[in-house]
Amino acid sequence: MEAAFLAKIASIILLDIVLSGDNAVVIALACRNLAKEQRKKAILLGTGGAIGLRIVLTFVAVWLLQIPLVKVVGGLLLLYIAFDLLRSGDEDPDVKSGNNLFAAVRTIIVADFVMSLDNVLAIAGVANGHIGLVALGLLVSIPLIVFGSQIIIKLMEKFPILIWIGALLIAYTAGTMVVDDKYGHQLVEATFPMMEHLIPIISMVLLIIIGVWTKNRQVRNIRR
């Protein structure tokens, strides 16, 4: 019994390590243009709000995922967030407006909520209704997300291409959510089954096209 319990704990920790990566990327992208003192505040506020939502989501995840097309809507929202984060890449990093802090926190909470649908369900499944194990999963995810996002921000400052890679990761997650939806999956299976693999890739290609077009438009506006 003890060995099985320890195995569940190990599984939850491993799941958190794997599943917290994309959340850390979202936080890093959302906070990268803030001043350093605001960046830490946004990470703490955003992560705190996201964890609070995860606690609520843990108890309603199974019910929520039964709502028709909820993951399709979530995927489309996530795709917009990826584009919005990419579009803001050329903003002045020294802007210290409180509105920007609020916008970063809002983006973190909304994106984490959407991306946590599957994450929370997976952890709840491993925990098998054990509230203590679910709580452990949430506690483990907090430092992973906070410290992970800070490391990613520093890497993005040195290697700007990581901003695009992060946005593409979010876009891929968005496409995966669409085809993982109960009704989205049924539609794909009834029409063209290969779309299950193509839609996440199409999401990334679409983001690249729109992102490049938007960047070129921004450059033309600056030159004017």
C-alpha cells in the first residue's frame, strides 16, 4: 500500500514537471516586457491567481470538460493569446504602466486556466480522489512555474528567437486542445482523421503567417 502511495506521489510530481512547462512559457512571455520590479510582482500575482483557479478547476474539471466544445473555445482563446503575446514583442520594455502589470497578470491567469483543463484532470486522475495528493500536486507546481518562468525570461532576453518558439508551443497546445475536444474529435474522425495530427501544425503555421504579417505592418507604421 505504501509503495503504491509513493508511486502516486512520484507520478504527480513527474506530471507537474512535464505539464508546468507550457504554463511557465506563458508567464515568461507575458512578463518579459515589464520592468524587473513589476515582473516579480506579476509572476507572483499571476501564479497566485492561476493556482487559485486550479484549485477550483480541480473540483469541476470532469464536469467542465463535458460541456460541448469547451476545449475548442479554449483552444481558439489560447491561439489568440499566443498571437497577442507575439504581437507585443516590440513594445518598449521600460514601460512601467500599472495597466501593463494588470494586462500581464490577466494574461497569465486566463492562459493558465485554459491550459490547466487537461493538466488538472490528469493529476486528479492519478490522485484518484485523494484531496491530499491533489493539494501536493498544486504545491509542487507553484515553485516549478515561478522559478521556471524566471529562467525562461532570462533566456528570452539573451535569445529573442525563444519568444517565437514559446508562442509556437502555445499555438500547438491550442491546436491539440481543439482536436482533443469530444466534439472536435468526433468531427475530425467523421471527416478527415489525419486532421487530428495536422490541426496543431496548422495552428503553428497560421501563427507564423499572421505574426510575420503583423511584424511587417508594425515596421511600416514605424517608418511612416
